[in-house]
Amino acid sequence: MNVNAESTNGQVVIGLNAVIVAIIEEQPKVLVVQHTSETLTAQHETLTERTALPHDNRHEALPFGPFYPLKHRTLEAGLRSWVEEQTDHDIGYVEQLYTFGNEGRDPREEAGGARLVSVGYLALVQDTGPTAIENAVWQDWYRFFPWEDWRDGSPIILESDIIPALRQWIADAENNDEQKDRYERACITFGLDDTPWNDELVLERYELLYEASLVTERQDNLNGEEISDHRGTAMALDHRRILATAIGRLRGKIKYRPVVFELMPPTFTLLQLQKVVEALSGSLLHKQNFRRLIEKKGLVEATGKIESQTGGRPASQFRFRREVLMERQALGVRQN
Amino acid sequence: MNVNAESTNGQVVIGLNAVIVAIIEEQPKVLVVQHTSETLTAQHETLTERTALPHDNRHEALPFGPFYPLKHRTLEAGLRSWVEEQTDHDIGYVEQLYTFGNEGRDPREEAGGARLVSVGYLALVQDTGPTAIENAVWQDWYRFFPWEDWRDGSPIILESDIIPALRQWIADAENNDEQKDRYERACITFGLDDTPWNDELVLERYELLYEASLVTERQDNLNGEEISDHRGTAMALDHRRILATAIGRLRGKIKYRPVVFELMPPTFTLLQLQKVVEALSGSLLHKQNFRRLIEKKGLVEATGKIESQTGGRPASQFRFRREVLMERQALGVRQN
DNA sequence: ACTACTTATACTAATATTGAGCATAATACG
DNA sequence: CGTATTATGCTCAATATTAGTATAAGTAGT
């Protein structure tokens, strides 16, 4: 090849995207910023430079911050820096998710701008009240993925809408091979025909829906109304995809690492802990077995105190044994 | 904050690092390029622009390629593009590993250059003969991490050298808390005092050794001789760290996803498959149970043919059932 | 105080998975 | 033909998982 670097290199801008998760009233929440097209395309500037905007033509975006190489020793430091500055509280757990560099991620690019490469991070914070980010609100993450919440049984939207639409999409395949391929993928991801549902395939499901044109990728190419239908609310750019990545990763991780505790208050009952795990994984767990699991792993210790606001028999309060982070590996709250 | 972006942004250069793995004669190999300081600091240029260099003052580096936003639609496409061009064969499986953006990764940066952010990828290829990359050779990966190979029992270097040195480092702690912390971390990572060895903690072990000054991070700040001692060979920049990330990730992944088969020839016997898994994980498996596992998962099917070069009773040849990639999830060759 | 309801927690039986090993089969080599 | 070597089938005990039953200890209502 021997291409000249100068001529083909183009410009690259690096940004940091944060999926900031908290559990509020036993629901999984993600911090979302309300944007307009103008602020959005200028999103590599600092968030505080944004100005308040009229309520129409709005977008929901993940918080985004710049990476200043001269200021930040590491990517993670850059992320912590602006997130903590903006939200006014510590983010304990941070994990790098994925780096997104697809062409066309940012519409500005097409107008000759630089390619936006974003490093996505997952951050877990405790529910410590409102944040200071302008226009930022905690949104239930199932608002963007209503088919992912199985806590009240199989989501109605699946049976009544998505699965029929998927079957139509399978039937519409050009040829036999493609049809078989579509069917198999739909089986795995959406648990068609007795295939078991796998809670970790959040991104795979979203991408299948996108490919089948059953879901709207972006909010930004429409003007006016918010794009929200029974198949969930869209987000700016590829942010819904980043969120899907985060949810899937977190669902996987809690099974083998004790990361749930990053979302818990200092003391909690076992049922509270279970509710949080259920909120994240979107499915219900067997109570007695969950207890046994947690106790066997030695993840928690009783504080000796009692919580009486249970509505029934009072429950022991527990605290996370921080030591175990360093003790054994491969312990989490897997139960399937 | 409201810092001016122009003044603090600095320059960022994006590169793509590949950990290209193959199994050659039942040993885990990684593609390594022999560099000099000069070519190294210019490594964001294309590899083919490098010139052959004298044999002293050499470095071992992971293959590195540039990312051209104008040419490559995605980061992965950019990686595939230059890797396939250079190695002359397809890389089937590619997985994004991690994005490294630490200050001081590249010594050139200190001289006012741009910050080098590298997206690391893991690529699995089949053993298909020599590559066309100049100066590139397949190296046994345990050359860089001799303490990771337990196939012949506990590595001598551990007992005779590393563990004593670690105990000394623990004893040298400033205060009691630090001592306890050092001890616990050493227990988990290096399996001190009956803690079980965890094969996935490759990066954690390397970082502990680095922190304890028991290992040389880089080759590039020395001139002359290759840095290689009983504690493994160093690599350029932070490449040994990237390799450690790759090994740990691969060891984890084979347990729940059928990725080993990317490294296998089209047909193989079960013992050959087992040897590959053992080579990757660095530990031995129980033969009969391994068979049972593989057969139960339905990962392979008999070709009907027989391999007679076994040295004993001939073995059935198998092939990977590619369909299972789409069939069930959560199947791999976990056996611990 | 008694009843109904709610949640907490202990315990059990059936089943599945795993770890370790024994036994036998089929080849090569001398 | 005997021995070494690898392949493959099978067993058995230990452990883990799933799906419960049973009982304890509170609250609220009457």
C-alpha cells in the first residue's frame, strides 16, 4: 500500500462517553442529557458550555466529555475528572466498555469534520440524590429497551408486537439460506420457539431489531417530536447502542464479580440486594436460593442490626465485605 | 471548568495494535515484530515503510497499524485491512480488547508529540505458514510470561525466584496495612499459601510484578542488548501489558464461547483440541472429562475419518459444527 | 388477643454437574 | 506375542442447582 499518511490520515477527535448507572427505588436508572441538534454536534466541547434550549427538537443523549491529553494522564482519569466535576459525587466503579469509531456516528463528520472516536465507559454510582449536570435526568433504562424487562413475566410488547414483526421479517427473506439465518438469529436472541432467553444479549437483540428496521436508531435526523414508541425511546447518535452494550456487560459481570455492591447503600437486607440484581438482569430469582448463594460466597456479613420496615418479619441488615474484592476471584451473584 | 478546548486539547493520534495468536505445534504463539527505537517512535506510519535494521538495539513489539478515518469505515475494518494485507491470510476472529491511552506510553510524546491512543485487538488465526510481515516472527507467548505455563507442573521460576522476591516485597512494606494489602494481592494473583491459581489473572500478575519492580516494563530505554531474563522478555512500550490483557481475555473467553476452534485446523482429534486448550490456559485437563464435556455440548461432529498418527489407538477426526455459533450461547470448553 | 397477611429464614428432596479414576479397545513396535 | 501408547466407555462420589415445604417473626385490622 505505502499510502502517504498525511493524505489519508484525516482528523480524529477522541471523546469519552459515560453510561452512569444507579439504582433508584429499586429501578435501574441511567443518566441522560437532553440535547438539541446544535449542542449535540458540538458535543466535544465541555458540557457546561451548553446552554439551555427549547423543549422541542430535543434528544436524549448519554453524558459526553472531552479528552484532553495535556490535562489527563489516562483516559479513565479524564472520564472521572469531568463526571465527578459535573455530578458532584464520586463514581466508585468505572469500567471501560468499548471504543466506537464507526463512520457516520456523528453527522457532523459528513460535512468534512473529523472522525469522532468515543471510548465508552460504564460507571456505577450509589443513589445519592440529584446531580448537578444541566438538563440531566435519571431515566429508567427499560424505557429504551422495554423488551428487556421480564420481572413481570414475558413483556407484552414481545408477544404482541416484536415477535410477530420478527416472524414477518424472517418470512420476507430473499432466499432460503437467508431465511434460515434470520430465523436462527431470532431464536437465540429473542428466545423464539422454546429457545431460552439469554439476559446478556441486549446488544445483539437491539442490533437484530435495527437490522429488521423495527427500531429507530437516532433521534437527531427528525425535527420536532421526541421519537418514542412502543418499541422504546430512541437516543442521539449511536447512544442507544452504547447503552445496550453497557447493560449487556453489566448483566454478565454481576454473575462473576461482586459489582452489584457498588450500587448498594452501605447496609441493606438480602431482599433489597436481590431486588437490585433482579432490576439489572430484568428477571426474577428464587429467594431462598439467592440467600444461600450470597451467604455461601461470603460476600456479606450481618451488621447485627435489624430492618423493621419490611412489611413482615424484620430482616437482618448486611454490609458488603469489601475484603472479598481482594480475597477470592470468580464470585458474583450468578444464579443461572 | 470551561477550559478552552483549543488550548488544552493537544493532539491525539489513533493507532491499532493487534495481538495475533496462532497455535503452532501445540504451542501458543504471538506475532512479534523486531524493531529499533527509530522505527518504533515512527510506528504510526505504515509497517511497510520500515526498513531492515541492525540486529543490536532491537525491540520486540506487537504489530501496529495506523487508523485512517478517511479510508476505514470502522476501527475493526482498519485493523483487518492492514493485518490481512501484511500477513497474506484472513484473520477470522477479531475482538476488541481495550483502548490504551496512558500518558507516557510513547516516549515520543514527552518531546512534545501527540498523545498516542491505541485500540488493542485480539485476532485468532490458523496456523497457515509464514507471514509476509518484515521482521515478524511467531514467538511462544510464555517467553514473555514464563510463570504462566503450568503444563509441566508449577513453573520452577515461581518457587525459586518470583515467590521469594514477592515475599521480600511484602516484608518491605512501609506499614502494617500496606503489608496486609500486598500479601492479599499476592495471594490472589500468585496463589500464595494454598490460594488456588487463577489462570485468567495474567494482567493482574504482570502488574503486581511491575509494581514490585520485579519485571522490566520496556525495552526501549536501554540501548544495546535485548532485555530478557528469567522473569521473561520485555517488549516495546506497553506491549507486554497489552499481551497480558489478550492472554487473560482469551483464557476467560474459551470457557464460555467456542473460540478455540478459530485456532484449529478444519479437522482434528479430541486430543489435539485438548492440547490447544491446555496451551492457551497453561494448565492440564482431565482427558476423559474433557471428551465428555465437548461431546455433551455438541460442539463437534465426527467426520467419520480416522487419524492413525497418534502413536497408539487411532482417533476419530472431528470438525467444528459452525452452526453452534448461532445455536446456543454460553458454550465453551470450561472445565473448572 | 386473635386473625390474616407479609416477609424472613431454615431445611429438604430430586436432579444435574463435576472431579477422579478404572477398565477396555485398538493401534505400533520390537 | 508382549509391551507401550493412545482412544474411548463407564462408574462413583462429591458438589451444586432447582424447586419446593415448613416455620418464624413481625404488621395491620377487628
